[in-house]
Amino acid sequence: MANDLTVAVLGPGGVGGLLAALLSRAGHRVICLAGDETATTLREHGVRVRSGRFGDFTARVEADTRLREPVDACLITVKHTALDASLHRVPAEVLGDGLVVPFLNGVEHPAALRARYRPDRVAPGVIRVESTRVAPGVVEHGSPFAEIDLTGDPVPRDRLDALAAALGDAGPVTAVLDDETAALWAKMSFLAPLALLTTRYGLPLGDVRTAHRDELTAVVTETAAISRACGGPGDPAGALARYDAFPPGMKSSMQRDAEAGRPLELDAIGGALLRAARRHDIPAPVTAAVVREVTGTGEAQGETPE
């Protein structure tokens, strides 16, 4: 990759819009991929960002309904629930040698993307940020931080380093991690208990960690055991300490989706967690029960035996 990159962003919402705007402001060419209405808005008005960390600014971007030329990287920032319906906007034959960089929850999506694109160009990313699309092309970045980890075991390191340098220069603190499995499971281990229990009870984290402490501890412990079996980290005490340090009013993105009546990433998070538990014969009865409660049915996908 050259110093100035051409980057496509599939799904210019809260995360994608923020990254598109920051990369554009840093001098890179950015092509946002979205539906007709959003693409028109972005072409006419750019992406407007309101951020305490990065300032308030408007960045010009290109926009289209599908990728029509090769790019250095395509950031995939749609929700997991919209992934299958969105990938037609990024034809593999057009993308060619470009990196595919999914910022998706869960651990199963890299394999699915490697079946569609060049396996050695799929570079999963993990992002820690609170950023919300409040209108097409308008993003509010609420967290005082934006941190990215890039990984991808089969991806050439120079490609990862070049993209990491571009993202880091644009604003987010960015690192390249050597172990893809560990990176994805580190996020899963933190995200799953938070998402499942805040959504199950419709309560912010502060209420969950006090009123439902035993259940939180059990799900954290089960998730850590599953992560370790899959080759990831497992530190339940550390996870609980992190939860205790967060503001009591914190909500998960799954909880916000539930409140808004949007589709939930339940299969990508809870379903994937239970499928991994079943593969490795790890008991996860409390997690399975929580997933059942969130689905509102009697079945949890991939449920492990109790």
C-alpha cells in the first residue's frame, strides 16, 4: 500500500462513518458503500462528525451503491445481521487484492468472508468506541477513546502495518496483533456477558452487576472457559473488574437494538458462543438459559448440554 490509500467503507453508520471521515480528513481517498438515499446524501454533504476527542468537522467522501474499482482495503462496518444482504456491494472480482477488514461482533465471520474473498486478504478488526449515526451522514462520537486492533493470521504483515499506520495517523490508537484467535476471543469474552445480560433484563450495566451479580459471574466464568478451549484468553476476575470500572449507565449495543426494535446480533454472539461450547464440550447452562430468555423462545441456537 502507498502512503495515501483508497479505502472503501461498507456501512457508513456510527463506526463506519467515523472511520470514513477520519481517513478522509487525513488525506486518504474514501468510497462509502450504501443504499441509494444514503449514498446521495454522502456525496452531497459528506460525513459530519461531532466528537469531543476528534473535534467537530465535515469530511468529503465519495459514495456509491457498490464497489466499481479495486481499493487498498474495504472496511466492513455493517451489523452482523445485515452482512449477507450487504456483501453484494463488494464483488470479489472487483475488490481483487484489497484487504477485507470486518469490524464485526463474534468469532465466526472471518471464515465466512474467507469463503467469499481471498483468504489471505481477510484481516479482522476489533474496535473499541462509542459512535452513533444520528442521521444519514451525521455521526456522534461519544467515547473519549477510539482504539483499533488489526489482525489476520494469513495476511501479509506489511499490508496490516500499512493500514494500521493510516488508521493511527487518522486518529484511532491502532495496533497489529499476531494472534487472530486470541484477538477475536478477547473481545467476545468481554462483549458476550455484557450484551446478553443487559439485553435480557433491559437494564444498564450498573444494575446488572448489582442486582444480577451471581448470574453475571456465572456467564463470565462460562465464557472464559469457552474462550480458553478455543485458544483465546480466559480471565473471569479481570472481566468482572472491567465491568465494575465502567459507568453504571452503560448499555450494550444489543440492548440498544432491542430497545429500538432492530434485529439483534444474538446468533453472532450468543449462538456462536454456545456452538463453540458444544464443539469443546464445555458446560454453559447459565449462558444457554440467558440466550433462551433473549430469544423469547424455548430454544437457543447451538445450545450446549447442561
